Amino acid sequence: MVIPKNGSELKKSYLTQEIVGTVQGRREGHGFITPDDGSDDVYLPPEEMRQLVHRDRVLARIVRLDRKGRPEGRVLEILERPTRTIVGRLLRENGVWLVAPEDRRYGQDVLIPDAALAQAQEGQVVVAELTQPPSLHVQPVGRIAEVLGDADDAGMEIEIAVRKYEVPHVFSDACQKAAAKLPATVRAADRRGRIDLRDVPLVTIDGEDARDFDDAVYCEPAKVGRGKGWRLLVAIADVSHYVPSGGAIDADAFERATSIYFPRRVIPMLPEKLSNGLCSLNPGVDRLCMVCDMLVTAKGEIQAYQFYPAVMHSHARMTYTQVADILANPRSPLAQQYQALAPEFAHLHGVYQALLAARQARGAVDFEATETQILSDEESGRITQIVPRERTEAHRLIEEAMLAANVCTADFLQSHRHRALYRVHEGPTPERQNVLRAYLQALGLGLSIGDDPQPADFQRIAEATKDRPDAKQIHAMLLRSMQQAIYTPHNSGHFGLAYEAYTHFTSPIRRYPDLLVHRVLKAMLEGGQYHLPAIPEAGAATEAFRKKLAAKVAPPPEVEPSEAGAGKQRRKSKSAQRDQRELQSWEAAGLHCSANERRADEASRDVEAWLKCQYMREHLGQVFAGTVTAATNFGIFVTLDAMFVEGLVHVTELGSEYFRWDETRQELRGERTGVRYAVGTRLQVQVSRVDLDARKIDFTPVDDERPWEGARASRSTGRTSGRPSAQGEAASQAASGKAARAKDARAKKGSKAGSKVSRAKGGKRKKGAA
């Protein structure tokens, strides 16, 4: 769909053009249609949304363009209503029962007749089943299908998230029956045809709270060619042995596509008998595995590799903390306890350093970001502390070993020309390149990404600016310029890691793409091919994610056949048609897995946001030191030093002057004083408001002379009107959560860079510097 830039040039034929797409609601009351053809979103005003529900499938017509050239639509027909249930809080207003949706994209409350309450109590979190859809003059009507409990119950945030994002969290009866039939231990018959590695001291190295162990490692010195090097073994749980393609367990695993890790709870991809038992590489028991056996040179080059099925016996369940301590203190009591394994840890560290040097030499991008860990009370589930997650040499050691196994797997798939899913990370789009170039130029650093940016360009800039006061801001912009990684059968390399081909092989317990790759590997090792069955049609829960990703995983354009070849094209054999159908299945599988990965990320962020809001309600009115971690045209996001919690300081709280939004420099600048707020700016803030329903925390900047004027916690259900532009996908996985918040509905009417100013009012201005 081509949209004319000037509304006056809109042709009559365009006005009659009809589109089919999916409705995306917004908390402000308006919405958008995401067209099936991948064209630009179409705005729906609040009056159109009255008859619609988020995720409805509609036929619409473009009726006008706004002054910025954005299309506005009118719904002609509602084709499908996939939403069946809505989770929310039961309220009673003016004698009327209603459910206020937790997901603000559902813009209307659901009316509940007295006879449909199912003994639910006011204020409880419930699941409402829609019995009557909305119309232009009537709100949706429903009945209480499930009572989840009180909002402050332990674990309620997870119960809400799994229903809000429609995360499958109960295994089907068929899946549970199939899992129950599996043996509890590895049988003699299972070991046939496998290399016996039970005497090799393979160990697992994971976090303290890990419960499923996908991978084990072993390393020893070896002669590689004429020089010295290492033999590195990466053994991965052989899930495919117990989960046959097309079976009941496989169906549930495909539907989930990934495990989701919440604080204190995991929604596993596989039943617990497999994920924590039969497939997990637990210590002291026999386990089936697939092994990537590599020879690595002293320069970190993988000289040779081979894959084979094996049986192993983990010699120890180690943690990152333990291994890091042994490496740092080889004479410590812990090192003495694991004296027999100490040489192996030293060899693992040696091969890690060689692989890391090779990574740096090829110019892979490597940003060190602070990850946090939420510590909770076991009984109440409330946060007791948020602490930085220490990244040790042991973490990096395992990461490099897994990268090596994954890149060998991708090379094996490429060399054998077998279809599979690759992990593809493409370079920045031209639009993002231009934004980044302008930003770097505005800083006057003399650094650029060039006309054809390579990973080494990004790493060079990161390295050159790491000691600057604004290093975090620069690195954040580098991250945001990148795209998100996806799964697709069309390999185009991994930009961030600087690999020509990359895939995921190392986590089949928790990632479905890895399970598919294992099936392909085993088929090739047996001299055959793995044929992917027809992929079942995915549900509506991840429709929005799939629409956003569809263009990215589309196949390369086909070359138009010549006239002579056209005849042959028409006479395609059944084999070729079958091959095309299978390719489409691989494409669909990649889309499905990528979309479910996005859904898992959003659900996890939602739970963490809930917990942090709950935590910060106990600190209302308190003052903390913080650092600006994002700047937008409507304010700044500040992360507290002591708590690693982020909140918004709205532009109206910044002082009694005009602030100009400089999009190029990504900063707010006071027009009178020149005070700047950008990533890295330090300031004192007070926790002024916490909205648990909206998952938002507001701060007010303070200094010693500025009194606090009040703070409040809220569970608001009100909705405001507005017309912001449609939300885009996050620039990169590392920056996706923050980018989404930067497009929050709390934004005031957007201003063009350097052309308008934001009026701040009231209070004393807090000076800051980038």
C-alpha cells in the first residue's frame, strides 16, 4: 500500500482501497490496524474503537490522512474476534459490576451481570469470559470464568502475566500421559550406538538457582596441527531422543517454543520429568547427550570439529561463583575440595582466553551491561533486594564455549546444505544508520560507522569511548541502532557476533529451535534428512509479534525466470512442490519461535515491573541518587543507584523554563540556562508516585532546598485520549524494554528535534550535566 505524502494528492481510488489487518488497542482509547500486507499501521480514533477489542481481525478503508501523512481508517467489517477472555480486577461502580482489564490495550471495562459473578469478591483479580462483544453504544459483557485471588497474593503478578500474554502454562493431558510413560533413568537400549563418555570428567557450570542443566563441558590440552591447543567438548542434553517429532510432548513444546523464567517460578517448555529429570545433565547419573567435539588452536581458531551422540555422567554440578573462585584462588579450600577438577578448569580458562582473543580480532560487538537479580521473600514473594548480577570469568568461559559449539553447528548445516533454523542478526537499517551517524557527528568525536558499517566499527567506537563520562549514552545509542535477532531458514549471518553463519544448538531443554537443530543433526549423522512436518497454525496470542517479524524472516526475492525457463517452472515436479511446502514450514517455524521469544520477554518484563512497583510503594517519599538512562521529548528515565529501579521524571518536573528536545544528541536542553539532561546525567530524585496497574513509577527531582510536596501510590483505571504514533519494535534486544517505555502513553504531544520546546512548570530547577 503506497500512501501519498500530501493529503491533497489523495486519489479517489486510494480512498476506496480496503485493507485487512489486526487491531492493536492503546490505553488512551484509540488504536491501530496492523495490515496483513506489512504496510504502515492505520490509525483508528476512539469512536471506531468502541466497537472493537484489541486483536480483532477487521476489514477497513482509509478515509483520510492527518497532517503528518498518517492514514486513518474506518472499519467496514469485523472478520474475527479471537479474544475470548480478559484478566483484570473486579470493581463495583455506581452499583454496576465490571472488570477493569490488566492489559491496557483493552480500552473498555467488561460489564458483569450479578448472575455471572461466580462468588468473586470486589477487588479480586479475575478472568472474565466475553459473552457479548462491544458495539458503538454498548460496552462488552462477560462472566467470571476464574478467580485468581487478591491483587497482593504471592505470585499474583505471574498468574496475571501468563493470562495477559496467553502463555501456555498447563500441559495437555496427552503430553502428561506421554511424559508419564517415559523411563525414569537411561536404559541400556538407549545407550546403543553412542560414544561412551562416562569416564570423561564432564561438568555443568550454571547459576546457583538453576534447575535444568542443558550443557556440560570438558577441556584438555591437545596438539593441533604442529602447534599446541585444546580439545574442547560441549555436551548438550539429547532432548530429541525422548521428544519425537509430531508427538504429544512435541506439540506442547512447539506451542510454548521457549521456557519463561520469572522470579521464583519457571514456565518450562518441557514437562518437569524431562526438563529437570531425564534430560537434565544432573550430577552422578547417566544421561544421553549430543556432543560437539572441537580442536581449538592457541589463536582461538576452531581447526576441526565433529558431532556424535553419546552417553555421559556429569562429574560435578558447579556454579559460576565456585569456578570463578577456584580460578582466582587456586589454593583456596574450595580449590582443594575440587582438586581433581582444578586442572580442567584451568584448561577451560585457557581455551576461553584464546576464543575471546579470536572474537576480538574478528571485531564482534561486546557491550558490558549491568544485569540485575531480584531477591524475594519465599513466603510473601515480595522483593527484599535488587542486586547487580555479577558477571565472572566463569560466565564468560561458558559463553565462549557455547558460541563455539553453535558456530560449528551452523557451519555443519551450511556445508551439508540442509534446511534448519539459523539465528540471524542483521546490521542496522539505513534509517538507524543515519540516526547514529548524526548523533556521533553531533558529539564531535571524530568517530563514524562509515557507509557500510561492520561489527568492528561498533566495537571500535565502544572501545574508544568506554572511559568517557557519557560512555553509557554512546553505548546505548549503538545498541539501539541494531536490530533484534530472529530465527529463520534464510541465513544472512550474525552481525553482533561477526559470524557468517550462526544457530542455536546448546539449549534444547528450553528453546524449541535448538530441538529442531538437534533433529537435523541426528538425521544428517545417520545419512538422511530431517523433514519438518507441516507447522500447525499458531494462535492469536502472538499475532502482533509475528506481523512485526514477518518482513524480517521473508525469503530472499526470487529471480524472474526467462521465457524458456517459464515452461519448466510451470511443470514443477511434485518433489519440488513438496520442497517448497517444507520451506514454508521452516519459515513459519522461525516466525513462531521468534514471536514466542518476544512474548516471553514481554511477560518477564511485565512481572518484573509489577514487583518493582510493589517494592517502591514502600519507599514513597524517599530520596535517592540516580542516573539518567534514557531521554525523550517528554522527560527523562532515571535508574536509582541503590535499587536498580527505573522511573520517569516528566519534563514538567524539571524546572521553570523551556526545554528543547534535541533528537540528534538525544537530550533535553534548557533554553535559558543551557542545562542538559541526557544519558549519564546524575541527579537526586524523590519517589513521588507508583501506579501498580500501569506498572509505572514517577520521580521528582529534588535538592536540599526543595521540599517534597507529596507522594502517592495508585491503581488507576482511568484512560486518557491522545494520538501518538504507532509503537515500533525495540531497536535491539538489550534496549527493547527501554525503547518501549520511551514510547509510553505518558508522552505529551511529540515535538520535532530542535523545532519546539517543552514548557516545564513549578518547582525549583535541578542543575545537571551530561
